[in-house]
Amino acid sequence: MKAGLLVGGGAGKGVLTYRGRNYPFRVSGLSLGVTVGASFGRLEGWASGIREISDFAGTYSSVGGGAALAGGINGVQLRNDKGVTPVLQGPKAGLEFAANLSTIMISLK
């Protein structure tokens, strides 16, 4: 029997369209849990709870897991301390198994 605990990280970028304007942002994150393999994904979705554009920036948390073998669908729901809740989904490619607790930081450019 064998068990492992890993700390991982990642980064990306995106664009939030809010009230007809585009706002580029950066994403970085840390995860604590089990992750084996590597994958690439593109996520799209919507966010609720935004009253001002500055509400979107902040630290989000997520608990999740998943698997990918060559290709599949990926999805995540996040929430920050300002009540903003993005729901994202999209294709995922690679070979990966993951179960983790993640902290994701979003900053507006």
C-alpha cells in the first residue's frame, strides 16, 4: 500500500466580459492533494454575484477531483469572499488523475 500528498501549481489567463466590456485577467493557483499526470484545458462559463468589476479579482477556493484519459470534459465551480461564483466547463486533454483542495488567485490586468 502506498499513499502520497503533493503540492502543485498552475497559471493561465482569460477575459471576463462584463456589461459589454472585456477585462483581461490572470489566474494562478495552488493545490494540495493527489495529482498524477498532466493535462491542458480551456474553460468557458459565467459568473454570478458581481456588483462591481473589482469583485471578480480575489482568492477563490475549490474542492474537487477528476480524471482524463486522452480527452474529456472538465468543470469547476468556485467562490470568493465577495460572493462571486464562476461556473466553468470545457474540453480537457491529457492523462491525469486528481483529488485536491485548490486555492485560485485572479487578478485583473
